[in-house]
Amino acid sequence: MTAMPLPQLRLEVPMNDLDAQYRQIKGEVDAALARVIEEQSFILGPHVQRFEANYADYCKVGHCIGVSSGTDALVLALLAVGVGEGDEVIAPALTFGATIEAICQVGARPVLCDIDPQHYTIDPEQVRRCLSDRTRAIVPVHLYGQVADMDGLNALAVERGLVLIEDAAQAQGARFRGEPAGSLGRVGCFSFYPGKNLGAYGDAGGLTTNDEVLAERLKRLRNHGQVAGDKFNYREIGFNARMDGLQGAVLSTKLPHLNDWNERRRVIATRYCAELAGLDCMTHPVEAPHAHHVYHLYVVRVPDRDALAASLQAAGVETAVHYPHPMHLTPAFRLLGCGEGSLPVSEQVCREILSLPLYPEMSDEQVDWVIDAVWRHYV
Ligand SMILES: Cc1ncc(COP(=O)(O)O)c(C=O)c1O
């Protein structure tokens, strides 16, 4: 009897694998969490302070303020720089909803702007067209892990006296001209949502700035308008937007690994780009001049996005779309008055983008598997 060939082992490749990361650092994380519980230091406190100091160093800024989410970081940043009723804030149409939501939450009007078709970040030339007498701030989003064109944006900000607030939620460790995301504007806003390059074990966020007065205001705003050492003497109307001790401890544990994890992301991105380069129908991410991309997401463009996603799913490869709709075509933000066709690059990109799995714990075999599955869809 002839032996039957063994069926090829099928790999499953999820979009992310937080469990694999936890297993690598389980000892460190468990010990850090236990310490917080033993010390009963649940809100702000020494574990948050330690993370704030370490993350400020990492971002090469004077101050980091730990908060409860990236969304709260954006709201607090806008308020603290004085954006409010009657102001306009320019932001890209291709982003996660929180960017635009935060502008609305402080009573300002978001002015949605088109993106650079190569890098998917806000296009300074388009920003210029969005300016008005009411423009107070620009919120560039360092989308997918790549810093926006800060040269062009800074020049505009200086020329027009505007505030630059970085939405660096997806860009922990990214750099522009060697300088870290979060140090490139008046204030940087980070999300430490669990799936981010640096992720907490729940919601968490942070603000970075070199401005000491702004940092003090942000600390007040996150804690009901109180200042340290003068409890219940509310200086202004604030929020409950504090970081938890458990999140501070997890983030401090993970931060020393971030550069290695980001390097592994870059290795996988280089493989995708090189080994799928022969597919003419596929557009790969492009690292902009002066940028150090940290590939929070690896987003390709193809004309048959939904068909490719279905083939990959059948092959056990999970994909996602970040994002299927530009902000101005979602029900909540249609009221901003931009109709279909008004921001053509964002609209076209949203029809064609697909995020392939990319996370540091992905094995070389999983990367092979994804590449092979993409090729098999097209040949
Ligand atoms: C670009 C961007 N901005 C803001 C946020 C909001 O962060 P959070 O979910 O921590 O509130 C996110 C989260 O995914 C994001 O991707």
C-alpha cells in the first residue's frame, strides 16, 4: 500500500496575537500587576508616575501625562491649548473616529482635509486650502505608524499662528528626522489601547509636551480640576480622565521592549514589500523621506480588496480595513457638509485598502503563509 501524502499543515494568522506577547513577558507583567495590587495603588500613584517619567524620556520631551484613553488625551489637549466654541480645527478625513469626535466634544468645528495618496497622512497643501480666519489648530494623524509631513505642517503653523496637536495614537516609537512622535508639535496624544504597538491591559492614553504650564493644566484637567496637594479645591472644571495604576505598571513593563517589537514589525514589513513586489496590482506602504515608520498596520491597496480579503480568510489569514469610510461619509459626520466627491483621495483609498496581519510575535512561517496566500489569490 502506498502511503498517502500528509496534508499540509494549515496555519491560522490572526490580525494580532496579544496572548503570544503576554506569554513572552508573563513573568514581568504578573510581578508588576501583583505589586500594584499589594500596594493598592489603583489610580495615578507611583506606577503611573514611573511610566510617565519613562515615556517622557522615550519621546524626548519634558512631560508625559497619563490619562484614561487616547480619546481623552485628544479632548484634554484641545481644551488645554484653548480650542473651543467658534474655532475650526483641521484634521484628516482618513482616521479613526476619535480624532474628529474629540474636536466636536470641545465645541469646535472639524474641517476635514484630504490626504497624501502615497503616505495616507494629511497633505499640507490641502491643509492650506482648508484655512480660514477661524482656524486655531491642526491635528495631523500619524496614521498606521508613520509620522505626517511635519515640515510642511510646522511651516504652516508658524506662518498662521496655529497649534499643532499630534494624534500619535498609532505611532509609539515612530520618528521624523530622528525626533520621536509626540515631540513634534505643541502636544502629542497617544492611545495605549491593548492592540497598539505599546498597549495596556485596558483603556489608557498619554499626552507628551515640552510646555510645563500646559503639562500642569493637563494634570488638573484629568483629575477634576484639582492640583496635587490641594484636594477638593477645584481650580477649574475638569474630568475624570486618570490613568490606572495597573495600566501604568503594564506599560512600564512593556516600554523597554518597544524598540525591539517595532524593529520586528519593520522586518516583516520589508518582507511583505519585497516578496509581494511582483504583483503589479498591489500598492505597498511607502516610507516617507525623513520618516521612521513603525507599521502599526501594514496597509496595501488593491483594486479587488473584498475578493482578496475573502481569499485570505479562506486560507486562514485574517485581514481588516482601516478604514472603510472616510469620516465625512459616516452618518455622524455628514453634518460637516462635505459630500461624496469632496475629498477624492480619501474616498478612493477607503475603497481599496486592506490591512494584512503584522505583529511582532508573528513567526517567519506565518509571514510565508500570508505571502503565499496573497500570491495564490492572483496567480
Ligand atoms: C488615530 C487614532 N486616534 C485616536 C484613537 C483613540 O484612542 P483610544 O481608543 O485609546 O481612545 C485611536 C484608537 O484607535 C486612533 O487609532
